Amino acid sequence: MRVKVKVPATSANLGPGFDVAGVAVTLYNTFTFELIDQGVEIVGCPEQFSGEDNLTYQAFCAGAEETGLHFGGVRIECRSEVPYTRGLGSSSTCIVAGIVGAFAFMGRYDDRQDILNLATRIEGHPDNVAPAIFGGLTVSVMADVITTLNIPVKNDYRFVAFIPPFTLSTQLSRSVLPDTVSRKDAIGNISHLSLLVASLINGHDEGLRIGFHDHLHQPYRGSLIAGYDAIMERLEADTSVLGCYLSGAGPTIMAVIRADDLMGVVRLKEELHDCLDGWEVVKLEMDTRGYVCDYE
Ligand code: HSE
């Protein structure tokens, strides 16, 4: 028996929701797990990630420990669409898949709350793993357990990902953030995230145009990303863009447009053509299911 787990990419933070908000999008990594007599065999990923420190394998071991799964060895096949270290939650797909794989061998593939608690413990924050698990657009609070709720998004939007040809590690991107923030910046983010959530629920696109602004992480991270200021400036100048933000820890920049803005991507590519040398522009939808697990 093999267990197949398909996990969506995620775009975390959504501007002011640092470590809190995230959305699952229609780009997927797929992992297949098979128990073998001994050892670990990992295929389909670059050689340097195919050892015992592989994140999916580590998460599988954590899931096995949590569920009491005893296994000799495991073979993991990976098929990935989600670009690595680009702020689209590729690490979270590995963590979620590994845990779900182990849970599935114990018949617990749908224990999403337990999977969320463990995935957050491994990742350190819930904003990528929560939408990867539940789908949709989520907000989460970290306490003894993780409380995650889906935001019922009223209108239909598209997420346009501007993916650069270079990577940025989350570790480096977090290292430039200050440990303390001013009351003004704290209030700034509380107010903008509240407006963002209320606007998504009410379909109030004018509120979105204000709500995506952030004071806690983007001002510090922009300088790590060549082209960031120019791209953000052009996106903010386009009156059909409802919001733009740094996806996760970056370096991908995300723009939100209405689903009926059919020429949106073509227009944005033209408006930004001189800032996008080597950047990929990908139009994504919101994934509403989260991970999908199947036995073969
Ligand atoms: N909230 C996280 C960050 C997402 O911005 O660092 C990336 O792991």
C-alpha cells in the first residue's frame, strides 16, 4: 500500500497578517510514501535534499512518533510544482505531507487539528501550514493549541505571483526584523488586518486597497529583494490591483486582482516589463480543499 499526499502552495502574511494569515493557492507538491524494510529512499528531489535530514522525512518521523507508527524504513517520491525558497510555502508542503503520510498509515489522515498542531511545532508559526491543511484563506492564533479559522471570502479573486529568479531563505528574511515594534506600527497592523478580514468577508474591495498595508516586516525585507521597490510602486499605481504584498518571507511578490479582470496579467506584465528580468508571472486561484490524501 502507498499513501499519496497532494499539498497546495501557500502565500503567507497577506501584508499585515505577519505569522497569522495565509491563503492556499492552486500550485501543488505531491508526495508518495511506501513503507520498506529499512532505511530511507527519497526520489524526485535534488540530491542534496535526499538524505535523512530531508524535511519531509523528518516530518514523517515526527508524525510516526505522534501516532505510534512503527516502521523499518520508508520510500518517498516527490513531484514538485512549488518553487523552492521563494515565499510560496514549499517547506510547509514538505512538513504537512510528511505528517499526513505517517498519520495515514495509522488511518488518521484526516485528523487535521492534530496535524496542524504538530506541523506548527515543526514550522514555528502556523500561517503557511494552516491553509496548506485546511485550504482557503485562514487566520490562526498560537497558544497551547493552534486555533485556525477560515475567512469566508465573498468575492472571487486571483493571486498574481511575481516569482524572481533568485531565492531568499526564511532564516535570513526573519533575521532583519526588529525584536520590538512601536505602538504606532502595532496599531497600524491590527487596524489594517482587521479591515482586510472585514473587507474579504463583506466583498468590500475598497477596503482591500487599504487593508494590505504592513508596518511589521515588509519595510525591513524589501531591501533584500532586488527590484522590490520598483515592482511594488508599479503595482500600487495600477488602480485594478486590490492589494500587493510580500508573499511569506519573500522574495515572491503577490498582487490580488478580481477574477473578472481577465486582462489583468497581460496588463501587469506590460506595465512592469522593464522590472521583470527573469521573473516569472503566474496567475493562481485560491485552493479551497487543503491537502488531499489517497491510498494506492
Ligand atoms: N510568516 C513567515 C514569515 C512566513 O514571514 O517569516 C514564512 O515562513
